[in-house]
Amino acid sequence: MKKRNDLYENEVKYVGIYARVSTEEQAEQGYSIEAQITTLRNLCKAEQKIVFKEYVDAGISGKTIEKRPAMKQLLRDVEEGKIQEVWKLDRISRKMSDLLQIVEHLNRNNVKFRSYSEKDFDTETASGKLNIQMLGVIAEFQRNTIVENVKMGMKQRARKGKWNGGTVLGYDVVEVESGRGKDSVLRINHIEAELVRKIFRMYGSGQGLRSIANQLNAEGYKTKPGNAFSSVAVKTIINNPVYIGKIRYNVRENWNEKRRKGTNKDPIVVDGEHEPIISLELWEAVQKFYKKKAVSAPRKFDGIYLLTGLMRCPQCGATLVAHRVNDTLKSGEKVVRRYYICSNFRNKGSRVCNSNSVKADFAESYVIERIAAVVQTPKLLDDIVVSLNKSRSKSVAPLQKELSAIERELKTLDSQKQRYFALYESDTIDNDMLVERINELKSKYDVLANRKSEAERQLDENQAEPIPLQLVRKALSDFNGLLQTSPVETQKTLIQTIVKQIAVQQGQKLRGIELEFDETLRQCLVVAAPSTDKVDGAFSLSRRKYHSPFTIVI
């Protein structure tokens, strides 16, 4: 795509319009992505500036930019010099760290940010930057205050023995009238309760977690959401005090940020308002048995699996995970055999899937030798890269057709909206009917606008310059050299960096390795190589015209 730098002399300004609404905001009458874009588009026209592109994140929270594809595309276009200003109806992010990061990125690329509803924003002045920072701090403070108030209320409910939501096997969550409106309470589901008792009895009699999961799946039982049982699901049940009439809350704190690292050592555990399913005697016996089994012997095998997470089961699509078998030879020698097997089979049993095992030594040798073979066979690598560039070129026409179709559909939706307003003004339809129809059109419009943004991104990538054969060959050669001379731990890091996935067929057959070239690969080569001279070629792979990762299959 042609850059706009050659037009600076004529003082033409290209503007990127960014619009976003959350799921909650979309439901409010009169506020939509369409309204935001129309307002900013008219402002551009009044100031005689050209809208380069409209970046739309529909139904996506403003909490973070990590899951906002249109925002990421906007920042890439900023870096490539395609736009000189970014306009938004209001502040660009609720999170202070994201706000400052975005503004700093714009400043580095000499791009101005303007907020229509907050006129004091001017990123080119110190006072403008201060206003942005202050508003960002206030917005984040308001959000954190709301979150803290909600948490405080839920903790107070838990302390009173009330259920804070969520589903649990053995109970149904029902709404009942209370003094302040409706309240959620737990009621025993007697069919599911029998299954819970069965699980506790099985574990108390000595069966392991995986054995219980396999038996339950073989007998046709399902979890509360209707999935097959896993060892983790069984473990969660036997460790949940809700079954003895307790309410346990706040086991994990700030799950979105900390995940399992946010474990609370002192969660709320109080008597609940619901009836127990398990007797206290059975509960205590199971907990004592669980603690005893949890003290496991130290691992005797310390093998490293190079391809963890890179292969999927050809039958069910689950990840192949590490598995080992201890065998005794006729001579009496004990050996450890390594495999990658279906995680569904391992955790849920043969009722869900088969093992579809792949010998670890075979798979790892295949990957290392295949990469070496491609490097040592220039004609093979030539054919791969030529084929990839042809495939990218062929995908341009379908994307262009799809974009044209989306544009036509968006115009049709706009026409339909105008017709509904005309019917409303002539009293043919009432206000409720108008709101219902307009909301339907909004929903369709936002979905199409989101897809348009994604298709434009794909089109930009496929219209980029062809992937250079020499650079791919150089990067692979450097990578292969490091792979052959590195210790096992480093080999795993290298493979996990460049290999995106390995295609597996039934019968322990591998049919292709998909390699991904991006900034991570370059950094990995820099860290692993003894000197930067060895990886100069790889640097070019991540420069501007290759800002998006590309893959090849060998």
C-alpha cells in the first residue's frame, strides 16, 4: 500500500479514526460505533482532512489493548507512517499504563492524538500530555473503585453464607425473592447429588483421580457443563467444601492478572445457607486420604520433551502431552520410554479419545533432521518460499471481493436505517418497533465493521513485498547451526520459538512442520548466538515491511 509521506508537501493530513463500544454500551439506545464514526468523519470533513481508515473494535472491553485487534492494527499503521493523526470520540483507554503506552507510541512516530469530547487533549504540548495523564489516572481510579466496591459486596455476601454465583455439580442455582429483590441460592439436584456421593466414595475407597475420571466417562456421566470428566474435575469436586454445607470464597485474587499465582492463603470459609450433600465423616476421611496421597516421591526421571504443546491429536484435536512408560527388558534392565499422547485420553480415558501416541525420540529427531535437510537442500527451500509467495498473491483477490461485499452490505444497512426513521416519522411504526429494528441493524453493522477491519489487515499483509528467499535461508541456517550445537534445554527454547505447530496423522506419522518468523525469533537468535554477526540476516525479517509474522511449512 502506498505510504502518504509524499503528500506532506501539500499539507494533506491523513487521519485514523478509532471507535469502540463495549457489550454493555452497545445495548444503550443512541450510542454505537456508527454514531462515533459519523461524528468524527464529519469533523474531518469540516477541517479538510482525509480519513485514511476507520479502526473498529466492536463489543470489546476498554480494560486492556491486548484483545483489541483494530487498536493493534492502528498502531502498526502509525509505525509505518500511513497516518498523521489519530482521532477518537473520548479517551483511548481506561487503563493508565495502556493510555501512556499508546500516547508514547504516537509521539515517537510524530502522530497527534485528538479526543473529540475532551478538547484539552493535545499530545504535542506538555500541558496536553499532563491532561491525558490526569484523565487516565482518574479513569483508572474510578474503575478500580467500582471493582473494589463489587468485591467488598461479594465478600460480605460470602461471610453471610450466601452463594455468589457460578454452577456446581450437585446443586442448581435458583432465584428467590428477598428483602432487596431477587437473590441466588443453592438447591440440591438429587440426581447430580448421587453422582457427587459416588465420586467421594470412589476416592475414599482408594481409586485415583484419573481412574475415577476414566470410569465415570466409561459409564456415560458428564460434568455440570456437560463435558467429559478429567482428573482435574474430580479433584475440584473432592476438595470443594460446598458439599458439606460450607461457602468458600476468594480462593483466587485478581484472576485476570495473576492467574494461579494469585492464591489467597486465607480464603473465606463459613457455614452456608444451603443443605450439605456429603456427611462430615466422609469429607474428613477423603481429605485425610487426599493429603496422604499428595505427598509424592521425588521424580526419578528428568527427561526434557522438546515438542511440548506443538502437536495435536489427529482424532480429537487436543494437545499431545508428555508421557513416559517404565519397561523392564528380558535382561532385567529397566528403561524409560518417552511418548507424546492425547491429553484427552490421558485425563479422561478411552471413552473420550484414543492415545494416538507418538514416540518422542522419533518426533524430535524428525523435526531437527527436517530443518537441517531444508537448509542443506536449497532447491527445496526455493520451492517452499516461491509457493508461499504465490499463495499470498492468490489470497488478495478473494479478500478484495469480500471487502467490496462488506461495503455494499454496510451501505444497505444504512439505507434500511433511514427507511425505518422515515416510517417512524410518518407514524407507520411506533418507538418500540423503531428501537428494536435499529438495534438489530446496529448489531449487524458492528459485526461487519469488525470483519472489515480484519480483512483490511489481512489484505495489507498479503500485499506486502514478497518474502525474501535469501533472508529465510539465512535465518534457517543460523537457527539450524545453533540447534545442532546447543544443550537440550536451549534446543527446546529454540524449537518452541520457531515451530508454530507440527501436523500429526494417525499411525505415528508426521506430515509437516509449520515455522513462524517474527520478532521473537530474531531476539532468540541474538540471545543464543555467540555474536550478533551470525544473525545479521535475521534482523531484516522483522523490519517494518515484515511487521507481521509469516509462516512457511516444511
